[in-house]
Amino acid sequence: MKVLTAEFIRSCVSAEQYPQERWPEIAFVGRSNVGKSSIINCLVNRKKLAKVSTTPGKTRTLNFFRVVVDDPVLKQMCFVDLPGYGYAKAARSLREQWGPMIEQYLTKSLQLFTVVQLVDMRGLEEHDLTTYHWLKNAGHDPLIVGTKVDKLSRNDRNKSLNTISKAFSFQGGEAVIVSSAKTHEGRLEIWKALRRGYERRSEQ
């Protein structure tokens, strides 16, 4: 996928602040430090579009990025980077603010057509499964992307993939997309899945 432009638009904490343009939106969710910003940068082939931090819990707002691609179907969209879940060291008051803000967006945004849930290939946590089931109950069909696969051996990679697939009860055509922001593995597969998701949404 050739990305023509990618730019940060704004950070939001409420629906009143969302961009008014009717661009289709793709939300990226996952636990803190799973690599959301790194995957966004990988997908748009930019090094510093989304800020990458070594400090978990750094993202505290909904960050919107406008992406224009050379594709007759997708054309232009918004990537939305959501605050990470499961960061125990964040102040309780902050975690209580994140929850309603994220829930409002995921349940109320009319432009949202795909939710990408990132999970660390080195191991699932309870928060990952809880979030997945919450998203399913909210009417979403999350695209599961396993991150940081470059940190695993080939043997451990296969074991992890099987474990994650079983944990999410994937069957038939469902699959985890294995990815690495470092090597760009999985980049094309993610773009293809996003395109398919948009086509299905357009047919509804």
C-alpha cells in the first residue's frame, strides 16, 4: 500500500472534539506498551508520525491521524490511537477517565469501521481477552494483530500463534496477523485486511 500523506490532526477527550470530516476511521487498541504507535508508524511508513514512548500509559487522549493512500477503495481515512489498557501504575483517577472516553468513542463513533486489537506475541494477558469480548459485545469484529514477533524464535513464534488463536477461539478463515514494526512483517497483510473490512462495511 502506497501512502501519499500521513499527518497528525488532533488529540481529543470527548465527542465534541472529534474531527468533523466524514473520513472512515480505524481504531487501534491494546494494552500499554504493546506497540500501537510503532505499528501505526510502520503502516504509514513514517518514523515519527505517532509518538513512541518507552513509558507505558503515556497516551492519555484519542489521537487522530489523517492518512491518504493510493488505493481506489480506501483513498483516505483516520487512524485513531487509543490509550492503552492494563497499565496498573497509572493513577486510578486517570484510568477512570480513560474508560468512559474510550467506551464513548468505540460505541458512538459513526465513522469507525474497523477496530485493530494489538496483542503482544510474547504473551497474552487477561486484559486482552476481556477487551476482545467487550468489543464483540459492542458489535465490533476486531482484527487481531500480534506484535513484536521479531523478538521470538521460529519455534516460539509458532507456539505463540497457536496459543493466541485458541485463546480467541479462532476457526476457519479467522486468523491472527503476525507483525513486527521493526522488520515491517505483516504490514501488507494488515492493509489488505483493512481494505476488506472497509469493503464489507460499504456493502452494508
